[in-house]
Amino acid sequence: MIDPQLPLVDIHRHLDGNIRPETIWDLATRHNIALPAKDLDELRPLCQIQDKTADLLAFLSRLDYGISVLADTDACYRIAYENMQDAKRAGLDYVELRFSPFYMAQSHQLNIADVVEATIAGCADGSRDFAIKHNLIGILSRTFGTDACTRELNGLLARKDHITALDLAGDELGYPAPLFTEHFKQARDAGWQITVHAGEADGPQSIWNAIELLGASRIGHCVAAKDDDRLLEYLVEHNIGVESCPTSNYQTATVVDTANHPMKGFLEAGVEVTLNTDDPGVSAIDIGDEYQVARDVIQLSDEQLRQIQINGVNQSFISATEKQQLFEMALKR
């Protein structure tokens, strides 16, 4: 199912959507933060999705439990470090972790730049200790509005050499891409790559806007592209990658029936589809589960699954030399 002779990557994985329930409980206890549960067993179904939610915003609310216990920058460091350990345990050779420092700072009014600093440090130490390559993607959480995103962007730019790309996530319908053109111009001017959540809660025009207005070279989810043949052709022609996350798409009700997830059609059209976990802590999955869903439910062939592994490396925000090194490392296993 997963070819050990090929690198295994996850390039759409939210650091702040992968906080262990045990860590949430421990941090709440340490900082005397009240949770609506009397023990860890009661907490799990609150912070992890058992089946599906009503919509994207209902899904995102599950992340709030983990964020609520980030009482200081040490907590931010800890969850970043544990994310690297989790990535290693999942068998990943390379991971791109994305995070929203404004969101992480919000519950306890932390300094955004300090949250960025702690997250960078936690991931760097985890990368060293667990011997796994990583890059960080900053998120602008549009749900909080353009002014908050400006503050968030400034916090990320303060450590711009440690950030690889910028993403736009959150309430896609309420806060569309045209509101953020200046933010993403600053990101491109800083030398960052661009990936944008689009076509998850809104239609094909949201994807066009992500590409044409914000400069996205990858699209998170991109489910709505199935309704626009010209867009699919454009994605292929311009080598714009699709970051597919089928379990998340089911849980957010973005797709009603996982068996008919559009990623198979995207692959057949020649789009560089990748397979990712999105918020593995909230979804209670990991990358192996996604490959099993892709094979058993979406009915992808072994060759298509191999192509997805290759696509993941090709679409990664690393140099051609680093990509080649990943392939060579996998062959030596």
C-alpha cells in the first residue's frame, strides 16, 4: 500500500490540529484550566471527531480544546516538539507542518512573535532528536479578520528565514481571498512559497482566486475543482498541486461519500494529487490510515498510490537536490 522504496511525506498537516489528548489534559492540569470533562476518557470525544461534523466551522471548533491550554510559550514549544515525534512515529521521511500563531496565542494573549519563536524551536529540536526533515508553513487565520491576519503575518515575518510558505485557512466563505491580496504580496516578496485552502467550503472561483490573486502553487483540499474542467486543465498545465485530505473532507461534510472523493478523477486528469492528514490529532488518524482509505474506499490502484507518493515529494517546498536525496534515502532502506 505504502511503497517503502519511495519517500513518505505529509505536506498538509496542521501542527495546531495535532495536539495529543494526553497533552491537552496534562497542560490543563498544570495551568488550572477548566475543561468540560472530568478525565481523559471524557475529553477524547470532545477534541477528536468520532464520525463527522455539520460543516467546516464545526470541525474547526474541535481544535479549540488544544489551543485553550497553550498558556505559555513552553506549551507551544512542547506541542511543536511532540508533532515532530508523531511525524517520526507515523513513518514520515519529510513533513511540512503549518500553524496559525494568532490562533495559538489567542486564548492566553501570548505574544504572536514569541509563539512563532517557540514553534520554530520545538520543531527544530524535534527534527534533530527524531532525525526527520521538516519545514514550517505559516497560516493566516482569516476567520479572525484582516487586521488580525496583518498582526499574524508580522509575527511570522519576524522569523521569515525559518518559514517556508504562507497559507490562508479558516472561514473560506466568510473571508474570501480578495481580502488578503496585500498580505500575500508581502509573503511572496519575502521569498515564501504559497499554498491556500480553497474549494473546501466554497466553489471553483475560490480556487481561481487563490491562484490568480494570492499566487498559490498548491491548493489545500481543492474539492470544488471537480466542477470546473477549465480549472482542472489549468492545474495540470501549470503543475499546481492538490493537497487531498479525504478523511478530513468527510468529517467536515465537504464530501458526502468518500468513495466518490474527486481525488481519483484529479489523478486521472493528470493533476499532481498528494495525500495528507490535515488535522491528524482531531481526526484521530495518521498517514497510514489515509493510504488505506485511498486504497480500500476510493479504490486507487497500487500504481496510483505510488504516483501519489512521488507527487508528494515533487510538490514539497524543498529544493530539487533535497527531493533527490529523499528518493535516494528511501531506496537504501
